[in-house]
Amino acid sequence: MCAKRKAIDKKKVLFSDEFYTDMLFPDMVHAVLVRCPFSYGKITSVEFAPKTKIPDGTLLLTNKDLGKKNEVEILGTHIPLLCTGEIAYKGEPVAILAGEDKDALEELKSAIVIKLDKTDVKETESKFSKIYNNLSVSLKKGFLNQSPIEQRIISLKNTLENFEKPRELIVKRKIQIGSPEEVFADSENTAFIVEGKWSNQVQYKAHKEVEGCIVQYKNGNLHIFTPSQWLAQTLQTVSEITDIPKNKIFITRTKISASYTNSLFQNGIFAALASLVAIKTGKPVKFSLSRSEQESFIENPSCVKIAHKTALDKNGILTAMEIAIDYDAGSFNPLARYILDRLSLAATGIYNCKNVKISAKAYKSHNPPFSQLRAMIDSDSFFAIENQIQKIAEITGFSPVDLRQMNKAGGIQKSTKPFTFSFGRANDAINAVAIRSDFKRKYTVSRLAERGRLETEFAFSSPLRGIGMACAYEGSGFLAQDFEKSPLSLQVSVTEDKKIIVHTIPSSTRLRELWIKLILENIESEKRNILFESEINDELQKKAFPLLLPEDVAGNVSLKTILLRKCIDSLKRKKIDGTPFSIKKSLSAARKKLWNQEAFAGMPFYNTAFGTCTVEVELDPCTFREQLKKICVIIDGGKILNPKAAENVIHASIQHCLTSLVDGDALKCPVVSVQFTQSEDEPKQIGSLVYSILPAAYNAALSQAIAVHNETLPVQTDSIFKLMERHEELKSDAVEDEK
């Protein structure tokens, strides 16, 4: 273990280049969660079954051991550390189990009895509750051969394991400009009305380090080693639960391998539970989730359903858009409003329309807290709007390229929607990707082939081809949030021993190296003299420490790079001679005034990058297997500081994305083309653009190939077969219409 202290002035945040899972402490114990196997009921007790052989040094902590410190409040959301009785969702933590041998702990979990309140069971079923409560039912016979009593037990068990409660509306957002209803009713001027329902629930598995921490309690101080991405909230939660003052809690931020919304607030909860174990045992405690827990409760994708109703005039101009967003936030999600706002902002994509109505609702449900890669929250909205545009093109006969260029913000129409974006050279990028992929010709050929299949008896003549296009933006510096008010700034200090300290935390090793290279190219120094430090200080702790912005939640990596360049420019004009000094640069506060949070209108980002993508698909109707032929991506991300590194990031994102579009299968593409438009504009964040454009373009291509609009991703193993059955139904309907 090698955690290097990079903090000064009595600050309590340290940094390590190691993963916490690689760290070892003498006499260390392990801790694991005990999760509830049911989705409904009220827990009365959690304890070991009678006659269970419990190893020495084993500790079981339940809600009753926490006393009044059994929940935390994060951004107005109350979240229990352990189940307080009423079960919120299947898999909710009910206890934390600690001991020397982690494998033995996993086995010991099966000896824990979870008892439910008998009053929650119907009177006629109460005689089976004792058997059920002790989880001792072992039925080896087939269901049909079981006695009525045994069948009743199974029925009760299934009810409690799979019970679904009604959802509760917790956040809503309504946005309207113009009168969409009047446009939809105006049959004289409205040439087309197209409706579609879309849902993108792709789960991007990280296969990297699982969430967790190591905690050591020594001499009245807590030392926490964890990959926290919300250091302020982790410190706040641990201090609140343990009653240990913040100045006695030292957090070592270990290496981060992936970013998820659930890891933001759950990290603090895990650290608090591990801290309680460390205090009670007096030993270092390592807590880590299992891989299945990581995928089910940290990386589980958000459930977003979006319905579109779109009106166009005879020239292909969008005249009205009605969009309904349904977001299942799960049982507890303190970022529900933030996520809903991001979904609402991206709902209209890159397009302008004079009449828009967006109705967005977030629900609390009886499901685990749903997660999302924070930088990819917009991707659900882009998936919906881009597939809606492709569907419009299929129905109306307009070219997908022309539709996008005619209706893009800053195009033929003036910007009339409540949101203002700058897409740079978006038209050039759309033209370039269309030419590079030969989109117009291939789209027309595939469309003619689609019509032929509908008109002929041989609908499944091989091969079936399709090509799809998608466009999206990625914003940097999200202004439409209400839990971070101060303008983004960055400070660089020079010490007496000529060390250069950058007062911020690089979000990745790659970004750290990029910043170091940027400094060394302009300032005469050595790599070992460049340090990075958190801006968390005592003054911030006193004022608004619990509400400090989580890392990258606003997409501020590119903005920090801009500010660093400004600091470097000032450093170049100063002499580094051993005299300590600091330079601080901030983005103009006037930029924030361009956004009106109360009206929820204006410019929601400091800047935006633009990306467009085409995907070609070829489908074998005999095996129902698709094969990707070519992917073209073109991005306008301003001035690319390291083109090779940027290209590698995009290629890696493409490969990561392809592993998740089809459930249980990884797609491959023999030809992948990535290009950046030449620009001298300020650098923009581009790391998540692929996740907003590639799934939509793939789905559009697949839909054209099978002549049926696929409404959801990921594609299941039998999805294409079922969709092609719908193709047959459509063909039959077309024949009947002709008759």
C-alpha cells in the first residue's frame, strides 16, 4: 500500500494511485452486505438461525444496532443505511456481516434468518408463515406433485418475492412553447403526423473494480481509502453516522475505474457502514461488493421510456413536437431531478421547433435505485429523438440527411425553443459523414429493397441491408442544476521549492498526464514537481460542504482544461524564483446569466461538442443474425489537444458500446472510421458522444433492414425473429389494402 499525501494546509483529503482492492493492512477483517431476498413485507428481525456455528470475531450489524443513526439525507432524499423494517426493494441491504475470512462470510450469510411481520400475511396463510419466515422451505418435488399446502407455500413465497407496488410521482418537469395542440389539429397546414415510443436500456458493464472501501480506526481518527467521486458527501455521511468530527476523518481517494450515479451516493453509505464495523472491532475493515452486486445495484441501467408525437409541413419542417418522458428512479435516487432535467433538455435533440411540449416525470418505485453513467444521461433522449427522425424519414420519404440539416438549430429555422445551443460546424460534419459513408445512395437502395420485399412474395431474400444516422451533442458545464451555484474556477499555486500545485482532481490518469504535458510544454519544470490537490478546505466545509458538486456530474473536464490553459498563460508571464504565489482563473459569471433556472430556459451549458454517426447493417434472414459492415463517426470537439489520444478514446467507446447493443452478444465491425473537424475553438468534452449516437444509428439501420421499427435496445436473442414476424404481418396488411 502506498498512499501519497498530496494535501497541504491541514486539508483532510489524500490521493493514491492504487486501487483500494489491492491494499492490505495487518489484522484486516472483511465485511459483506446481507441483502433481502424479497421485494415486499416488513422485517421484524435479522439474526443467525439457532445452532449456527459462528466463527470467533464475527460481527453482525443490523438496523437495530444503528439506533437513531439509521438513515442519511442527500439532496432532500432520505436513504436508509440498512432496511428499517418496511422492505423498499428486492436486494435491499438488511445487515452487514464482518469476519476474518470473506469466503466463510459468504457461506455464513445462508445461515441468517430474516423474519417478517406475520400481520403482513393473510390470516388464511398465517400457519405457513413460520416455515416461510425461517426460509427453511426445501421442496424437491415437481409443483404438480406437491400437496396443496406445499403449493400454497410456494405461491406465498412467489408473491412476496415478486410483489410490485404502485409507483409514486416524485419529480416532474413541464416545458411548453407555442401551441402544439393547435398544430396537430390543423389538418390544412400539417402534412404529416408521426408517433413513436422508444426505450434505451443498454447496460454498459464496466468489468472493473467494484465499489467499496477500506476503513481504519486509529487513535480516535478514521482513515478511509475509497474511490469516492463525491468526497464531500462521503465525509458528511460518515461524520453524521459515526459522530466523529470531520477534522478527524481522513479520506484517501484511491484510483477510480468507472463512474456511475449510484456510486456517488452509495459510496458514502458503504463507507459509513464499514466505519461502524471498524469502530466496533478496532481492526481495519475492507468492504467490497461482489461482481453480481456491482452489476445489479451500481451499474443497473435507468429505465426511461419516451413517447414522441411529431408534426411536419409539406416541406419537411418540424412544426410541432409533443414529448412524454417516463423515468423510473427506483426506490432512492437523490439525483432524480438532475437526471430528469438532463433528459428534458436533450428531448428535442439538436432540432428547432416553434411548438414544443415536454412532459417529464420521475417516479419512485419498488425497484433498486437505477443508475446511469453520469455523462451518458442524455443518451436516452437522443436515442428517442434520433429514431423518431429516422421513422419520420421512412414514413414521409424525406432524406434523413436533409431532415436533419433543415431542422437543426441554427439552420433554416430560427432558434425558437427554450434552449440555446451552439453546434459549431454541425452541417459540415453531417455532410462529411454522409459523403464518407455514401449514406444517401445506400439509404435509397435499402429503401427500394424494403418496398420490394413488401410487394413481393419472397420477403426474406438475402441479404437484408440497412443504414442509419444519428446526431447528438455533449455539453460541458451544466448550468441548469440547483446544488452548485458558484462559478467554475481553477487555481494553480507555486511553492517556495518551485513545486506547481494544480488545485483540482483529474478524473482519470489519462487526463492527469495530458495536463502534466500541457504544463511542461509551456513552463520550465520537472514532472515530479507537478502536484494535484483537492479544493476542499475548511471554509467550504463550514459553508456548503455537503452540497459540493460531484466530480464530472456537470461535464466540466474540458472546462477545467480551458481554465488550466489560462492559468498557464499567466504563469508564463511570471518568474518562478522561489517566491510563492497563486493564480486563479474563473469562467465568466456572465455565462451563468444566460441560463434562467426559474423559467428553465436559455443556454444550459458553457459549450457543446457535436457528433454524428452512420452505421451499416447486413442481416441474414435465415439465421436472424446481423453483421455490421461499417461505422463512420465525425466529431466537432473544438481544438483537439491530443488527436491520437482523442481518437483512441472514441475507438474504445465504440468497442465498449458494441458489446452491449445485443443482449449476451458482442458485435464486431470490420471498418470503423473516426474523424474530427478542424477547429480552433476552445476544447470541448467528447468522451460520451459515442454512447448518444451509435445506439441510435445502429437501431435505425436494423429497423430499415427488417422493415419494422425496433423500439428498444438492447436487442434480445429472439427480438429480430419476432420483429420479422411483424414484417410478415405488415406485408399481409399491405396486400389486403391493395385488394
